[in-house]
Amino acid sequence: MLAQVECHSCGMQKMSIFYEVKSIPVHSCLLMPSHMEAMSYPKKDLRLGFCHVCGFIQNTVFDPAVHEYSTKYEETQAFSPRFNQFSKDLCQRLIERYDLHGKDVLEIGCGKGEFLVLLCEMGANRGIGIDPGYISERTTSEAASRIQFIQDFYSEKYTHLQADFVCCRHTLEHIQPTRDFVRMVRHAIGDRPETIVFFEVPDVSRILKEQVFVDIYYEHCSYFSLGSLARLFRSCGFEVLDLAKDFDDQYLLIEARPGSGAVGRVFECENDLDELVQDVKLFEVSYRQQLHAWKRKLQQISEREQRAVLWGAGSKAVSFCTTLGVNGELEYLVDVNPHKHGKFLPGTGHKVVPPQFLKDYRPDVVIAMNPIYCNEIRGDLAQMGVNAELLAV
């Protein structure tokens, strides 16, 4: 279905609607202190549109006014050894590739600051991190004396801040006017061609090909492929230096610098428009099969009177529970992040418990929200002596 909606990446109005979910929580990393508050948390609709000109995908009915990014927002993945190793390896590659030693680093949307701290620790760099959800008590590194954290959104107010390396991880997908935002970053760099820019976002191609419906939720209003990401950055005055996938091909990485006006290197992986069209069609006709399969699995668990828990009380869990309408089929969600324990999932009210809870609860089935963590989860279960079937979404 074609819609007269302007693409926030290229500005064209050639967008087709292919996925819709009604009444889902407007936040999924903002856990609630009580079951009642979780059940009454505000909800909105999500309607994804695909731009046939640039390949960008956006929530065409997104309302940014409903969001509350604050210190209550618990997005960090830094309690997972698997994720921490990925972050360290990524830092090491960037430091070596761009000689980030004794340099000035700016991170836009730094969250709780873990990645910026790593860059400053490993390269003896100086840092500035900007994020409304930053919590100073979480930073205990010796590098803290070289880092300034600003508890705010990045905006024109901060475009005077200069750095040798500008990074922005898992923030752009939360921003509706993507082209305006990337242009603002380019404007802030000005005539400093040596400045390197690094962005990291989820890969929508994987979501479409594998019908990963749990990776679609209200906070993510913008979805990229390698091609649409590169096209956006070039249109905003950047020269693309590298395009890659990482974290088991779940994340897209783009490295760029201010351009001279020429197109520069074009990567083969950018030529993805025809493939994206087919992937969107595949998702549109096949995602219901995924939903049906999981509904059937949960029904079987219930019929067998088995105990089941979800492992991972973040955005994927909110999407899983609200999209499938999960209720009594499971009672608890497990998370390794201690700051989530005792809180409740918005929309469904499921309680979040620590892994140690399973020692006494003895679940029959554990459903991992992300397959990349299965080995880690399997090890934790074995250490606790919990013999449960481990499934992954």
C-alpha cells in the first residue's frame, strides 16, 4: 500500500506500508516499578513504511513527544561478557585503524558511558559523552578524569564541541528526522576533514530476511540497510570509508569523514535496493508464520503445564510479549542486569528476576531473546544446575 509519507532519509514520497502493530508500549527499556504502572503504560501504533527510492524504513505514525529518555532508561548491555568482548574488540580495531591515542573523542548518545570509557582507557584518549540517560555513579574508571559527561540530548546547542573521532552507537534508529540529524553532525565538524565519524545501528536486512519481529518496537522509528545508511551519509556530505556488519551480522557499522563533494568509494554491498524490495515482500507475507509458530509453542508449554521464562528483559522481550499477546503462558523474565531486577515489563507487567532465581523456580523452558547469547545463557544455566530446554527467538 503506497502512502503519501515523506521519507525522513531522502525526502521523497514513494513509500509503501508493509507492517503494522496496534497498541504497543512507547518505551521498552523503561521498566516500571509496579505491575499496575506497567499495565497502564502509554501505548501507540507502529506502521512501517519502505522507501522505494533510498531503501530506508520508518515508522510512519511515530510520535516523538511520547518518549521519556532519562536516567530511568535502562538500555545497557554491559553486564553480558559476550557483548563486552564485542565492544572491546571494536574499540581495539577503531583505535588501531585511526590512531586514536591521546585524541579527543565525542560520543553522541553514550548511554551509561561504557564504550566511551573503553576508548579513553585503551587509547589514553580524552572524551565527551552526551546522553540524557547517563548516570555518573556507573562510571568508576581511572579514565573518568579525562571524560566530560553531559546529561542531555545532542543538538545544535552542542555543535561547537570538536573532536578527532565522533561516534554514535544505537542512537540513530531512535531519531525520526535522520537526515536532519546527520546533517547537523556534518555541520558541526565543519572544515575539519581529518575528523572520523563512526555510527552503529541494527541491520534491517536481517530483520526482514528472518522475520525477526522482536527487533521491531516503538522506540526504533528508523531502520537501515548498508545501502540506505551509506546513501544517507553521502547525501549529508560525508565520504564513506568503510561499511560492515558485525555482532553475528546483527549490527551495521559505518565509518566516514567529511567529503569533498565527490562520491568517493562505492561498496558493492550498497547495491541492495532490489534485494530490499524482495526482502520487504518476503517479510510482509511470512512474518505471520513466525507469530503463529511462537503462539503455538507457547500454547504447548501451557498445555503441558511447563514453566517457561524469557531470558533478556529488554526491547525484544517487550516486542515478543506485546506482539504475541503473552499473558499467563509465562510469569517471569530473567536479566543479568541488576538494575532491572524487581521491575516490571511495560505493557504486560511481567516481573524481572535475576538468573539466580531460576535455581528454585526450576523452569522447563528458557526462551532467549537473542540467539547470540545462547552459549552464555547455557553456561549460566549449567552453573546453577538448571536443566531446561533452551530456545531462541
